[in-house]
Amino acid sequence: MDAFAAATDALFADPNMARDATWRAGGVGAGTSARVITRRPDQVVGFGDSRAILPTTLIDVRRSEVSEPASGDTVEIENEIFEVIATPTLDSLRLVWTCEAAHPA
């Protein structure tokens, strides 16, 4: 394990940063346990000369725990369910997936 993987594991083990979650591929089944880090930054979207600020939810999960997340997967965190709504992206070191999510309709 290199220093970056060890640092990533330490972040996901930190109870102040990460939380336990249940990841369900396709939103069905019993799911698998994973540690996730959630972020809720505002996103600025332009409409012509105007701008709108939209709330977003980003969920980070280690690739070692969820190898291929996909749009339509669900994540349950402390009895709150989120659905992955866009194609997940990997960080430059290919250690962590970032998934845009929202509450299912």
C-alpha cells in the first residue's frame, strides 16, 4: 500500500469524516456495507446572463469497497436514502469514486 492509499483509508476510517452506509447496486437487494464521505456544496449554473445556485449532494466511496458504482444505485446513510443520478467519476489516483446523488423521487 502506498502513502496515498493509506491516507485515503485513514480519512474513511475517521468517524468525523466518514459514515457507515449500505450501497445497493441498481437500488435493489440487501446491499453491501461501505464507508462514505458526503459533501453538499452549492453548484452555480448559468442560464444566459443569469446564474442559479443549486444545492448538490456528492458521495465519495472507496473503489476498494464499491468497484463500479452506477447511475441508479442507492446509498442508505443513517436511514436516509440517496440515488446516484450521474455517472460516477474516479479521482486521479483511482482510489475514490465521487457520485452525484439526490433523494429518489
